[in-house]
Amino acid sequence: MHGRDPTVLCSHGPSASVRAGNPCRATYATGGHHEQAGFDVLASVEIDPVHCAVHQFNFPYGTSICRDISSITGDEIRSLSSLEGRKVDVVCGGLPCQGFSEIGKGEASDPRNLLGQHFARIVSELDADFFVIENVRGLKFQRNKQILDSIIESFQRYGYNIVDGLEMLNSSHFGVPQNRKRVFILGFKNGYSSPKYPHKFFNVENYQKDTLSSDCPKVTDAIGDLPEIELYPELLKQDWVRAEYGKPSSYAAILRGLEKRSDDYSYRRLFEPSLLTCSLRTQHQDSSKKRFMQTAPGRREPKSRLQKLDLNGFSPTLRAGTPRNYGSFTAPRPIHPTKPRCITVREAARLHSFPDWFRVHSTIWHGFRQVGNSVPPLLAKAVASQLALTMGYEPSMPTKEFSMRNIELLSLNIQKASKIYSVDPDIIAPRKRKK
């Protein structure tokens, strides 16, 4: 019997994804990787139909709902998914960060800042016991205090408490070879026990100099076994190829599915282990390649300002770029530690702790957006495990397996994706340029 009872719902940006449980599995609402802690992702809500399709590919047992969370209700989410009549234990969301990001303009008037209040409404309408919000550290800055206070007050009006502290968690403390600091807000319904933030697994003393504990995964552990994409001209036109892998580190062996942690309760995915995916090559100019080679590991290339990875260090925070209505800019990508090029989407996914069965959109722009906008799976698992502990939920290993089919979902443009989900292609409006 696969012991999963809790239920989860997830939301990202003006969207949400829902996760619900069955009589033997917990339900969680998140980007999906709370599955490793024993939760099921039975539904997701996402405004971008392209991202909905990718989520549907990776979590075929759930329902992808293409809607804006400001215009959907908890009852609609239940009726459109398999949540009808089921208890939702947790709802997770990653609100759009541009309104309080250190990198962006950080405008308090950004309409996306109001989505936190809609997220609180969804949590209440689904009658979830717990919720999780993840965002950039700028959310805690004094200039954004009014926005943060309004989000907290919205939850309090609906009968929820906030765990004291609003801790900032660094992914590198949880086995992810990336220096990524994000604020997490944990909340719980009145009358329920307060969850705790996860304890860090690794002690990293100096983030700037990449001083690592001896057993903390490094960049080389994450990408050292991946095939050399330069050997495969097919990758100039497509993002996959059958290739020869090198000897994996223990970290990479787990991501490749060659080994499995004893506390990984995710469903097994059936995929071809020799298939290298998400690896569309970028054709750089010779002048760029020369500058990349001349850049020392861990330093920024002066002209592009791209950081070159250090094999024995951490990746910097992987960013997402901008959506269609904000210019469709591709995120700055780190330079490969030994090759004169930027890293591929698969290399970024490895640095984010995504397993190799997990695939993103075939284009570089969408692919990096989907990686950069996500919570690293190992960090998501650590947070979800604490929630399961608070709930008194003891997961057991699943026996169900899923084949990774419907590959066409990974290459849809917004016009084709919008038809699948019966939404307007301009649900995310094109950018309006100033005349």
C-alpha cells in the first residue's frame, strides 16, 4: 500500500498548480517536486499555456489548468481537476518577483504584487491546512514592507497564521550546487500545529568565495558526466540526441536514475537513459568564444558580464528571463567551466537538482524560464518533508510508474498551446512598445 494521504496545490506567478492526494498519498500544491517527499501533484494552475503543457508532460497523472489565479476560484479548481471531494493539505506558490526584485525596477505599483492576496483567497477557498510561498529576498526589504504586510494580513483575515521568521533559505545548504537565496513564508490554519523550516544539510561558510564542505555537491558533480554537446551536430537543430555519458558522481547518478535515495518517494519515470535532452546548442561568434576562454573560472567576462562557472564551486543564481509581455528576454546564462560557450538548459537543470527524466520546453528561452522560475527540487523536498512531519504523515515507496510520452507537448508555441487549453493566445499580452 502506497502511504500517501496529504494533498497539495501549487501556484506560480499569476497562476497556480494544484496537487492533491489519494487515500494512500499526500496532496500538495507546488511546481511538482514535493513529490519526492511523498505528495501527489494532482492539479496545477498556470497562466501560460506553454508552461501548462510542459507541466502536463512531466506530471501526467495530474491536471494542468490554464488560468490566471486572480480570475479562478477554489471551487473551479476542484471541478476542473480530480480534487473534487478531496482534502487539500498544502498549497504552494511562487509569486511574480519583478515587483520586489533587486534586479528589476522593483515598483510597488506593479499589478502583479496584488496576486499574493488572490493566492491567500485560493488557499482559503480550497480550505488547505498549510501553505508555502517562495520569492526573492527582496520581498523582505524595507521598501517592500507594505506589500509583504498586505499578503500576511490577507492570510490572517482568512484564519491562517504565519510561522515566525520568514526565513531565507539557500539552495546550497540542501545539496544543490547553486548559490540561490530565496525567502519562504510558511503558514498554517488556526488550530493546527506550526511547521518548522528545514535544517540545512551542508555548512557553507563563505558563499562569495565558494568555500564548500567536503561532501557538498559542486559544479563538477552536477555536469561532469554529461556528454560533450560539441560532438553532436544534431543539437544545432534539436534539443535531444542519443549520446554517451561519462562516469557520474553520486549526485549525478541520482539525477540520472541510476541510484535512488532511500527518502525519495517520487513515482518512477520510464525514460531512455542514453537520451540527452534539453541540450539545444547556441552558436556563439568566434570573438565571444575567445573572450569566454580568456575568462578565469568564477569571474565575469568583462563585455557580456556573464559569470564563468568554477568546477569546484557553486553556480550563481540561475535566472528566468522575462515573459512575452515584458520583452521575451533570455536570462543571462553562465559560461561553461571548460568550454567556450554558455551552459545548456540540461546543464542548468542539473545545477538546479532536476532529475534527467524531467524535461522543459525545447527552446532555450522557454527552457531557461522554466528552470529559473522554479524552486530547486531538493530544496522543495526539504520544505515539504517538514510539512509532512508536522502533519504526522509517514510516506511509503510508490509502486506506480509513468512513461514519459506526449513529447509534442515540449515544443508547442503559444498559439498551438492555447488551442489545447482553449484560451486566448493573448492571455499573456504581447509587449507594447513605446512609439
